[in-house]
Amino acid sequence: MDSQQYLSSRYADTGRRWGQQDAAAWHGYPQFILHANGVKDANGKTVTSLNLDSLYTNQFLP
């Protein structure tokens, strides 16, 4: 119950459209994984870069 009271006001940021995605959230973690050589292609070769902007879209938001 205490956790619900804490979280209920944080489900949606009142300053943005619901569901709005931003580059910071979608670039940070993948960039970390790339720098740690954690992504491999089908041949086992380390992937060093990706088009991180292709990982998300805001196109379908109301």
C-alpha cells in the first residue's frame, strides 16, 4: 500500500505527452552495452555502432 501511494503520482509526467520517448533514455543503456562489447552480430563479430534513433518512435502517439 505504501508503494502504491508513492508511485501513483509518478505514473505519468504531467509535463509531457503520455508515452513520449526521448533520446537520452534510448541511447544511454545501448551505448553502454556497445562500449562493453556486449552486442554481437550473427557471425559473433562485435557490433560497435547502431542507429540508436531507430530503437524508438513517437510517431504513433496521439
